[in-house]
Amino acid sequence: MNETLKKAAQIIKLKKEYLEILAKPQRVVMVNFPVRMDSGEIKMFSGYRVQHSNLRGPFKGGIRYHLGTDMTEVSELAFWMAIKCAVVGIPYGGGKGGITVNPKILSLKELEKITRAYTRAIADIIGPQKDIPAPDVYTDARVMSWIYEEYSKIVGKKTPAVVTGKPIKLGGSLGRDVATALGGVYVLEEIVKLQNWQSKKLSVAIQGFGNAGMNAALLLAERGYKILAVADSQAAILCQNAQRGFNIKSLIEFKQRTGSVKNFPSSKTISQKDLICSPVDILVPAALGGLITKDDAKKIKAKIILELANGPLHEGTDEVLEKRKIIVLPDILANAGGVTVSYFEWLQNLKNQHWSKEKVFDELKKTMDKATRDIWKIKQQYHTDLRVAAYILAIQRIVKKLKI
Ligand code: NAD
């Protein structure tokens, strides 16, 4: 069972039976399906969909294509989605799906055939009021458009609300591309306000310079934060001009042109560990999970860690950081902007509406600000860290819906 869930349950003295209900997925589905490959060979693939909980609304969560994807991984992620949706107060339960496959060796035609076959295999258990998939690792808007088409064929009517993260012209929402980073920035700004700090004086290091990290860098720089260090999988770099920080637009253009941040002019190459422990106010993990160890936690100099990545900290790291009074803005809150705008996309599809980018950002800000304040209040009430506080809030919201 998830350790944070146990800890949160203990603090609020949750009934043992309720804890068991929260920890177990409602439904676990495995499907096996054949696909004819470009070579003419027929191959079998295994896919999964775990529906953790629909107590607060339809199941919701991404679909990943990865060789390492299996039922254990998908189940854990489905649980996280249930907690995440409850934390930001959107009316969804949690789900997750995936196929064990290496998408990098597939042709586009094979990728499409696999997606359509998987959709047919799980069509009975998904739907706008049942379970709404979205993109995740190695799936994107195009994959979502195939699911949308295939599902619509099966039910006999156009059903865009069956998936989110679609291309805009097929009913996707404006602002989805920056939603994760922007949601995180809203959470950070609320905490900066609560601490009476001034954003213009704060410096930042960002680990990971892909969708989440790049957008976060841009949004933070626009708000006056100084980005002093960034890293991608090839290199970590430190800005030589500590007064001004990186010019993020040039850095993005450089990364897009060369494939890495490595050797960006006026930067110095540092080690990945140096980036984690660089002398900045805010550290933003935005790469893969599990890259920050307990040992790193003893040396981190930042006052705040904004977890845009899922699960960037090793187990036991939270306790070290809490003792050192470093504020961790946990992933289930900090990167929930993505699922929140997915919810807005679903609402627009159901009501046949098209929201402007301003409306999407405005609604996102209201949602993230409220969740941050709610969790901060619980942190103070129970004298605990923000991750445990977020779990407490989620547990309370889910348990309220239990009818037994
Ligand atoms: P991405 O693939 O676009 O970017 C990942 C970045 O991390 C790349 O720049 C890569 O070079 C870098 N990286 C990989 N290994 C690294 C290492 N060892 N050290 C330093 N950098 C490394 O992925 P993304 O969509 O930006 O997602 C990043 C994280 O945010 C993931 O943990 C993901 O689960 C989480 N997340 C993303 C979204 C979203 O909407 N994009 C939503 C929720 C959570």
C-alpha cells in the first residue's frame, strides 16, 4: 500500500476498512489482441486499463505505450490519478491504461492499428460518462484522435468526449499544451504569496527541458523569476550571468535547433547532481521520476521544490526535506494542471462549447489557487508536509462519496 496514503489515513484516524477500499482498484482489465504488422506477420499485444475509483465521477487517466508498461505500473498510476483529481476537486475518479510495446520501432500504420485494436478491446468499459483516457508516455493528440474515431464508429455517433488531449480541430482545448506547467506556476505563486516573498527576486533551477520544463521556464521568466540552471538528459548547465538568468526564448530556440541545452552560449556545464543542489530558491524537477535521492535531499539549497514530474523524489526524501524546512509542492497538486484542462476539454465537448485561452487559464487559476489554499490549511491544521496534507484532503473528499 502507498506509504503516504497510510500516513495520511493514520493522522485522520481513518477506519481500516475505508483505507482498504481506497487502496484497491475497482476494476482491473487486461486485453490481448492480434495486429497484422507491415511485414504481414500477425503479432499479439497485451493492453491494460485499471479503473481505480469512480466514486467522485468517471474514471480518468492517460494511456501509455512502453515496453516496461505492465499491470503493476498502470495500477499505481491509476491510484495516483484518483488522488490527483480529488486534490484539485474535479469530478473524476482515477484510471490509467497502457500497452506493452516499444512505439519507437513501429511504423505510423502499425501504431494506428494497435491503437484501434486496443480501443475495440476496451470499448465496453470506456465512454464520456464511464472512463475518459488521455495521452501519457509516448501517446499524443494523434493517438487520441484514432481512439475518438474508432470509439465513435463502435457506438454509431461522433463522441469527442470519450478522450481528452485531442487535436484542437477535433475538439481539443486551447491551452492544454502549457496546462501542466502553468498549473504548477499558479501553485508556486500562491505559495510565494503565502510566504510574503517577491517573485522578482527568486532564482530557479529546472531539471528536464521538455514539454513541462520548457514551458515552466518560459512562464516563470515572464513573471520575473531568474532561471539560473537547467538540465536535459544530455547536460546540465549553469548561467554565467547570475544577475539576469538565461534568456529562455534563445535557450528554447537553441535546444530545438541542436537537440540539447548542452553548450548554450554564456553557460557553464555542471553535473546533474550539481544542478539538483545548485544555490537557487526554487528547484523544479520536470524530467523523469526517481531522480532525486535522500542523499541529494541533505544537500539541496532551494527553499521550494515544485514537482512537475511525477514521483521525482525517492521514498524517505520528504522527511529529510520537511526537517530542513524545505517546502515540497507535491506532484499530485503541482502537475494537476494537465488533468484540470482535460476536464475543461471534456466539459466543452459535452456542452458543444469552445472556450477562449483566457477563459481556460482563468478557470485553471481558480482551480489551482483554491486547491493550494485548501491544502495549506490542512498542512497547518495537522502539522504535516504538503504531500500528506494533499492526501488527507483527497481521502476526505473520496470517503465522503462512499455509500455502504
Ligand atoms: P518530455 O519527454 O517532454 O521531457 C522530459 C525532459 O527530461 C527532456 O528534456 C529530457 O531530456 C529530460 N531528461 C530525461 N532524463 C533526464 C535526466 N536523467 N536528467 C535530466 N533531464 C532528463 O516529458 P514532459 O511531458 O515534459 O514530462 C516531464 C515530467 O512531467 C514527467 O515526469 C511526466 O510524467 C510529468 N508530467 C507531465 C505532464 C504533461 O502534461 N506534459 C503532465 C503531468 C506530469
